[in-house]
Amino acid sequence: MKALDALSELVYAEEKVLTNLVGRVAQGLGPAQPLREGPGLILIPFEDGREGGAFYLGEALVYEAWIRFPMAGVEGYGAALGFEAKRARALAYLDAALQAGLEVEAIMALAEMARSERERREEEFWRKVERTRLEVETL
């Protein structure tokens, strides 16, 4: 799994587990200098199935954290949907840790666990949706 893919999966990890892992990498990163932190809006892209053109459905509220770690010589970025400041900060720390080569195995293992759990929840959701499907021919 690539670092960007791991960070995408870590969004789904439990916040407590994320913050515990951040505690392990924070010492190796050294002091943090916040560059930008706060709420922001991102555009939601969509592709028109008929015409093939791209357009934006709207905007989504995210919380962003962009942090520099001068001692380690890296910067980290994290964003989480809604107003989840702790999660965004944790992702920024873990992004920087991956770049600095700190606790890479632990971060990747957590990303794999988060992916497995996300896939399990999605499968459960689609099973529920499938049960509500109607056959038009029987109506």
C-alpha cells in the first residue's frame, strides 16, 4: 500500500487508535509548527454519464491541518470530513511520520486494519440495500 492510500484509509480508523499512534511518532518528529489549520470547503467532482463532461455537485465541509516539523525536515497534511480537528491533526502527524520513515510498519498495519473494517461495513451496508431491492417484473 502506498503512503497516500494508507492515509486515505486512516481517515476511517478509530480516533483513539490514531492519537495513540501519533503519541509514538510525535517525539521523533520534534516540535510542530502549524502552517494552516481550520475548516475549509472542497468541491465534489462528478462526471456526467451522458455527455462525459465533468462538473461539481457542490461543496463539502472539511477540517484541514497542515503542519511543519523543522527538526525532521518534513511537513504533514491531514483533512477530515466535517469538523474533526483531532482526526485531521493526527493524519497530518502520520503523513509527516511516513515521510520521515518513522513507525512506517505500525502506520501501514493500522491502515490495513482500517481498510478491512471499512470494507466490512460497506459490505454489510450493501447487503441491507440488496434486501430492499424489488424485481420490477414481479410487480
